[in-house]
Amino acid sequence: TDVVLDVRDLRVEYVNGTSRVPAVNGVSLRLRRGEVLGIAGESGSGKSTLAYAITRLHKPPAEISQGEIVYTNADGSTVDVLAMRDDELRGFRWEELSIVFQSAMHALNPIMRIGEQIEDVLKAHRPGMSTQERAARIVELFGIVGIPADRSGSYPHELSGGMRQRAMIAVGLALDPEIIVMDEPTTALDVVIQRQIVEKIMELKDKLGFSVIFITHDLSLLIELSDTIAVMYGGKIVEMTAADDFYRQPRHPYSRGLLASFPTLGGAKRELTGIVGSPPDLRHMPGGCAFHPRCPLAFDACSSTQPPLYQVTRTSGGTAEAACLLFADGADGTTTQNELAM
Ligand code: SF4
Ligand code: MG
């Protein structure tokens, strides 16, 4: 398979004096070319920390203490993102991987015309480009995202919210990256416009052929738009599966609870009614399966044995990976899963 980004056993810790709190704890995942990989989980599950670590935009006290992030170039050569020097990283971030924050005001420079912001990126990373070529590229990018060419001289505050988002996407796409990382919005207002940004990105993905890592707690949006879904809990991936299968037959008890909180796709999000209790305190992780204090199916071994990701065969014939002892030794967990069906 054509893997473009291979994250191996990544660990990110928040360091404070002698205390080290793992926010991402041994995460492995693979992003395939052209694929949308959705990462789900409650606040504090580690999904944003993971996104920032993948792009190496994490800041102290967060520290990557273990793992590899292998990026495969279009020509098949590979680079370890964690081994890159700062100057290599700056190029990598624009050329290969770009981040689209879902809050346009944070991503654009408020005192620079939007055309100039793109021009700046081109000047810095495409020194061989002539002024005319840069101007042509700006027009092309505006066309791709649907901004009228005459808005090039506008400042971000002179644009409507929708146009600002498009401008932000245009900046992110300036150097034709292979991967777009989208982190969830942080405010309710952003959530309202999130769908428009996300839909624009997905439309462009098909046209331009990049891959997407999409992080949100909006499970219905995630299922609708992702090819593969990874569910995080307590800094670990607890389920990884094709999005369709995930919706039809989530395997991990936590995934069942998450889905129960989203009764209809596209419908209003509810609180996590499917799961009693709170996410774990990363400083005091429960022993065994981190989900056991909240799990309706917990049994004795769950408080002492930490489940690895087991391969699980689906009744549909597909496979999933689930970190739950119900699936140990090839058990399909069917009986118990049925009991949990609501
Ligand atoms: Fe629940 Fe046990 Fe599975 Fe953890 S290992 S999800 S506590 S059944
Ligand atoms: Mg977050």
C-alpha cells in the first residue's frame, strides 16, 4: 500500500520538573496517499497533541520522547520528520505537509494583504519563481479555492468569514502539499463554520490528490468524511478501522459509547450520554485498561492488564484493530458486543 506518513510508537510527554505526563502514549498510525484519516476522541484524549507533534509544531512543555515519523516522498524516498533540522522542517511544512487551522483569524496575518501572504510563501520557498509566475500562481490558487482575483489586495478583516477561510486554505495550498492536517476549532463560533472549511478541503482533496489528517470531536462529520477512523482514549489509539465499518459495527466499548452520543449522522451532537464518567486524568492513569472505570463491560482482568491493539475480524469480513481484552486471542467479542447493543 501507498503509505505517505507512517507514525511509529510516538510518545509525547508534558514535562514539568521531574514529572513527565504522557499525552500521547505509543501511537502508531499510517496515512495512505489520497486518504482521509479521522482522529476522534474527547478533549484531553491526546488528539491535538498528536497533530501538533506530527507537524512538529508542539511547544514546550510538550516533548517528543519516543517514536518515528516517516514521510515518503512522491519518488519513494523516505525522511524521518523527527530527525529534521529546523530549516529542513520549515520547507517540509509548506512543501509536503500543511496545517489548516479551523479558525481563520489565527492563521492569517491581519496586517498583510492576502495576495502578499501567498507571495511571501512563494518567495521564501520558490526562489526561482519570477514576479509574473508568482502573480499567476496567486490567481491560480484563488481560482482553486473560489476567491475572486480582484480580492488579492484585501486585508483579512476586509473579507467575509467565508472568504477568509478560503484565503487561509489558499495559503496552506500555496506549495501544493501532499498532506493537510486539520485541527478542530476551539470555539463554538468556529464549529458553525467548520463544515464549510472541511467541505472545501474535501472537494479540493479529490481535485488535487492530497491526504488529510482530520481531527475533531464531531463524530458525525468524521464518519461522513473519513476513510479510516482512529479513536483515541487516554493518549492511546483504542480502535482503528474503516469509517463505514466503524459506523456499522464499532468494536471497542468506548467507540460504542461515543457513537451512542451521536444518534444520527448530521444530527445535533449530544453530550457523551453513552459513557458515564470523565476522561482519565493523564497524571493518574488507571492501571490496566485506561477505560475500565467507565466501561460497562469491564471484568476482572481489565483493571490489571493493559490491552494491546488486537486484530478483530468483522462479521462483514473487514478487520479492525481494537485495544480491548474482549478481543484477546482472536475472540470476536460478538456475544458481549451484542449485549451492549442499544
Ligand atoms: Fe472494557 Fe475491559 Fe475492554 Fe477495557 S479491556 S474496554 S475495560 S472490556
Ligand atoms: Mg484539541
